[in-house]
Amino acid sequence: MHCSGVISSSLQILKVLFSIAVFFFFACPVLLFCRLLLFAMYLLPLGLLLRSFNVTFHCYTDDLQLYVPLTIGNCAEVSKLEPCLCAIRGWLSDNFLLLNTDKTELMVIGPQKFQHLSQSFILKIDDNVINCRD
């Protein structure tokens, strides 16, 4: 009888300690900063890869946005996105992540006189075709 009381007390103590540890892991600003820093360090090679294609980019938690400047006379910059996206897909795959081609979009932002040209922009990633979004 005495032994089960000790085990019961020990389990309660472990539950309290575990809940405190979980609280500090998720709520402590220092640990939050450390997790964000580790995530940034994990993505650092991806940034180097993107810079090798001369692409401007922004990384968010599960989102990556690529930017290329276009001019009306020179739309060739869009063509460099295909090998860049293939390289991104390879890097993600090598690091146990996935590029969701179903959610991959191509958007052209600019003056109204440029919008009709954007309909001819098509990107291919392996067997997937990405058309320009309206």
C-alpha cells in the first residue's frame, strides 16, 4: 500500500515537471528566439541557392516568395525561374521537405499595359505546368 502511494506521488510530480517544461519550451521568449534562430540556420543554404540564381526572395514559415524584375521589352527574366524552382525542389527533397506544386503560383504585378503579356508566361516544374494567375 505504501509503495503505490509513492508511485502515485512520483507520477504527479513528473506530470507537473513535464507541464512546466512544456510551458517554458513554448512560452519562454529566449527559447522561442532559439527555435527561430535554428530554423533560420536550417534555411540558410536555401538562401545561398536562391542568390546563385540572382532571384530576390522572402522566406516565411511555410512560404517562399521569389521576385524577378520585368520590363516590357525584356521578359526573359521569367525563364530563369524554371531552373530556380527545380533547384529549390531538389534542395527541399534532399532536406526531407516538399515543394507543393499545387499551391505554386506565378503572379505578375505591374501596369495595366503589361498585364496582357503576362498571359503568355508559363513555368514547368517537372510534369507540372504553372500558368500566370489573374
